[in-house]
Amino acid sequence: MSARTFKTDESVDFVVVGSGAAGGVIARELSVAGFSVVVLEQGPRLNATDFEHDELKYTFLHGITNDPVASPQTFRRSAADTARQGNGVMNPLVYARIVGGSSTHFTANYWRFHEIDFNERSVLGGIPGTAFADWPISYRDLEPYYTRVEWDIGVSGLAGSSPFDPPRSKPYPMPPLPVKSSGVLLERGARKLGLHPFPAPMAIVSKPYRGRPACVNCGFCIGFGCEVMAKSSVLYTMIPEAEATGRCEVRSRSYVFRVESDPQGRATGVHYFDSEKRAHFQKARAVVVSANGAETPRLLLNSTSARFPHGLANSSGMVGKHLMFNQQTAVHAVFEHELNEYKSVQVTRVVHDFYNSDPRRGFYGGGGIDARIGRQPIGWALASGGDLPTWGQALKARMEAFPRSMVAAGHATSLPLETNNVSLDPTLKDAWGIPAIRVTYKDHPDDLATARFIRDRSADIVAAAGAQKIWKEEVTERSLSVHLLGTCRMGNDAARSVTDKYHRAHDVPNLFICDGSSFVTSGRGQPTMTIQALAFRAADHMARFARAGEI
Amino acid sequence: MNEQNGSRRSFLFALGGLSTSAWLATSWREIAVAADHAAHVAATTPAQFGFLSPADAADVDAITAQILPSGATPGAREAHAVYFIDRALATFFADRGPAFRAGLEEFQRSFRKALPAATAFAAANAGEQVAFVTSVERTEFFQSVRVLTIVGTLSLGQYGGNYAGTGWKLMGFEDQHVFSPPFGYYDRDYAGFVVGNA
């Protein structure tokens, strides 16, 4: 598949751990800039023809996500508790284990973070008991790279459609995707309430773009790989372009378990297992870790040495800390006529009127609301709780209401807490004998209050749109997430952060970390757009350092 | 709902609780291999049960028909959910077979105790079946049959159920890979997006 291969004893300029949203971008940018790059991805490489509309496999049996049997994790609410493994159904931290990473199976919501997301601590003040902080970069620093994402990767949207959008230097490269009935209803309800709905920015192409066809509206985006390459995963965009340079090799089924460093404190390469569990060592002048907010801190914590006894790049003790999930809420609504939400992309309209935190609410936080399908058929029919019928004519009637139903979904803030973290489980190991992830997580009370607030505003909107029946999912403490944020935060203070504002580890000059772990605060959900903007920016600086002989 | 429906957010909720999730803890790869094999066997031999006896299959079929009843629209029976359950227990859920069999025997014992005059659950009338299922709806066995019935009715046919797409028809779900707008009633006459709150 790769246009070029490298020997493991050949010291490449950069070895990139992870081929996902960030790793794919960095590999492309560095190889286009003239550097040799090896990307190591633990999962397999699949192509568009390998994906299928198989809900049982993709949604319930972790067909392309991390396997809780081979790669188990444990969970606890606080350090005082004993972490326990689940029953093998699903890990607490979920990601796609495949070339392209979670950019392959994501929903593809691609709103930009707002200016406030980067300096909220300065605007609002501190929040006792939290690590609420400003980012070391501003929206202005990142704006050119948001534009790179939209144009180089391919994002559909309508500039100027939201009064809350931050400034932008270019419009979207293509128009929004066709509106769905859920979008029309969200728009209708929101406008009745004086709100400002707008077309959803989506990393799914609405017209042929850079050699890829337009979306065919098959509806299987969330949790599924795209069968026509219309979803702008790095699998279909950045990675082929990196390989086309002749300077990049993507090595799949290659599980990195240790970053090696020398006595001088410089990274020398990475150890990994191939598909046959044989260990190899790939030499490199510099190492980039983009393994996601769960696996990046785990890898660093597993890379101890005499010089780094608490894990690589962890003199601050901040590796793994400040795990953030984003709050997510759901309000189900049934209407008189058919919506057929199983058709087309998941989201076509968004509301950002409640994005900013408002002290008058009495708690910190804010979020966005969108309209979408709730679950695919099996998930829909299996749902239980509240007054939902579980068998008989009543269940059948509920199933028959499937085409008339939608969800108003809320996406909101999570505060950074040092007590919420990824650490190594003291006893549990994965199928390769490597210490497993232990998750410690308990939502801050403001996060739960924000979730209830956003959920209730979502309910207001579908009620205003004329829903016949509304069902609000209960807001409960989180124990599972696909948004894996904050665990190697950037910062100017080496004692309180893992990397500097260029994503270079404070402790290791030729080690770079860029993915969801880099976040300082959570934003209001939909993190991948910002992960990729960070990746474009980080790659620029990596290339600059390399050219200057500083790696 | 989640990002797996969001879904993953409320995953156990989506699954309907722990009794559901226990059935879905198997790697799909094991299922896929077994399902391929089972599909091959089914294609080359007359339809027959591999795990359930005919009498047990009749009872399980009757339970599935109470979970998703037939009527003006098809139900679990028309979707061949019992064949999915049998195939699953004979192949990819074989390790759960003994527990399922024990649960079924307990279900049958309880039924005979409740209705001594009845010969079998499958032979009881609809009212008797509904009354009995109501009395056992919280048992692990019934919850297991519920999960397997729904999965068997709505998963891909290659897994043994959802005969001729019956389950999807029940849900109003069209099994197509290409759709064009309008997708539903409310976007048919959409006038176009207007910036602001017009």
C-alpha cells in the first residue's frame, strides 16, 4: 500500500505514533515538506470496500474500535476506589483502532472552537478545585490552520450563517449538505424561540472534491467507515497524499509500546509489536506521539527510564491528568410525520446560542445543540429505561415510530480536574503484556448542571417544533467516552503542563505530542476539527525545528 | 445520542442493561466466522435446528412472538428470530448455550406450575402467554430472549435472522446505500436557509 518502505534500523526524520486525525495530518505535512516519515498504527488498514452497514458489528461488537478483551481498561470514580474492569462489553475510553483512527468512524461534526475557548479562564476567572486555564495559543494563532483543515481535508458549510462564529479568513470550500427533516424541525423550533440555528459544518463532502465523490446520503456515518470516501477521514485524504510523496510509510498492525530515550534525555525511536507480536525498534531523529488522549499518556507512562522514572516527559506529573469527556445529552422527539433520520449524514443544523458560559445560570459551562438520528434500528429497539416498553405490542409500536423520531443532542463543557485521569493499572495487562489503562473520572457538579441545562434547552426546541412526544434522557455521571481530551496538556509553565505551545515536550527536545491530549480545556464537543488544526500548526513548527537542526 | 449514538454515551442504556450487554460481549470476528459457516451449512442443508429441540424451538419461537408480535405488520416470527437464536447458540454464542438451556427449562417449569393444564407455552393461548410473560419479564432468561429476538430481527441476514429484511420493514427502514433528498416529510418543502432569526 505504501509507496515507500523504510528499514527499522534506518533513522527516519520522524516516526509518528498513530495514524488518526492528528497523526495523518502531521505525516502528510512533514512528508510534503521533504522529511522521511514512518507512521505506526496499531490497527489494520481497511479501504472503502471493506466497510459495511452492519450495526451489530460496528455499534455493539467493536468491529473497528479498541477491543475490551485484548486491550482492556479499568475504571474507578476516585483514587480511593479500586478500579474494576468491565464485563468485556466496552472500554471506558473508546477509539477506532484502524488506519485513519477515529477520523474513520466519527460523525464528522466540524465546528471551529470559538475565541472564548482559548482564553476563558482570563475572561471568567478561576474555578476553585479545578485546573481551569487559558491555552498558550489564541484562536487567532489557530485560525489559518482551521482554514487548512477546511480546504485541505474538505469541510462542507456556510460561512456567515451563525452570528456566534469566530472570524474566518476564507469561506468553506463547498456548500452545506442537504438539510434533513430533523434539521428543518430544529431550525423551526429554534427560530420560534428567538435562537439562531445554522447549517452544520461537516467533514463530509457535499460535492466532488479533490478526487473524492460527493456523499450519497447512505446514513451510516456515526461509528461506521464511509463506503464511498465522502467522509473526509485522513484515511482518504492526508494519508494517501503523504504516501504519494514517496517519503512516507504507513505501517499498520504495528503496536508501539515504548518510546526509547538515551541518557541525555533525547528520544531515539520506538519499540513496537508487529501483527505476529514480534518486537521491533524503529529508529528516528524525532518522535511524534499522536496516539489519542487515552493511548498517548499510556505510552509515555509505559516509557520509564532511569532519567524519566515516572514516565517520559512527565517531570511535571501532568501526563495523564485532566482527562475531559465533554458532556453529551439526548432528547428524543417523535413527530406526526416521517423524518427518516436513517437517511443521509447525521447532523444538518446546529444551535450555538448557549455556547458561552453565563454566570447568571449559577454554574460554569456552555454547549451546542444539534439534530440527528438517535440510534440505528438495533440500538433503537434495545433501548430501555423510563417508561419505554420493552416487549409486546407497545414495543412494536415504538419501533414503528422509528421513522418519525429524532434526537436533539447536546454537546457541552467538561472542566479539567487533576483527579480525572489516565494512569497505569497496577495489575492488569493487555494481550501483549503491557500495563493497561486505568481511568479515574468523576464529573464536576458544574458539568452535570450544564448538561441538564443544555438538555432542557434541547427539549424546549423540539417542543417548539411541534413534537408529539418528548423523552429526555437522564443526565448521569459519565463512565465512558469517545472524546479523549486533556491528558498531555499544552502550556507555558513546564511545571503544570507536558508540552510547550509548539507541542514539543518540555522535558524531551525531539519528542512532540499532538492529539486530543493537547487540549487545555474541553471546548463544547466536536473536538476533531480543533485536533486537526493543532496538527497542521504543530507540523509547521516541527518542520521549522528540523530545518534549524533543533531536533 | 451517542457518539455511538454517541451512543456510546449511554451505551449500557442503549443495550438495555447489563443482561443485554452480557450477550454482546463476544468479538464480532468470532461471530463473523461462525455466521459464515452457519450460513454455508444453512444454504446446503434443509432448514433445521442445531441447538434447540423441536419442542424447545416452538417455545422460544412463541416467546419471540410475544416480544415482537405478528399482526398487521410482521413480527419476530416472520423475521425468523428463532432461527437466529438457534444458530447463535449453536455457533457464536455456544458458550452461553448451557445457561440458556437452563433458563429455558426454568421458564418451562414455571409455566407448567402456573398453568398445570397447559401442555407447553407454545400451545397456550395468547392471553395465557401474555400473562405468563408479564410474570417473568424481569428474569435474566427473558431479558436474554428479548435481546436475541431484537438482534435476530434487525441484524444483517448473514447472521441468521431478519429474514428477507422483515425486521427492517417493521421499523420502516429502507436497506439502501444511496438516498436523495427529500428524505422525509419536513424537508420536502424547505424554502432554503436564511441567515439570522427571520
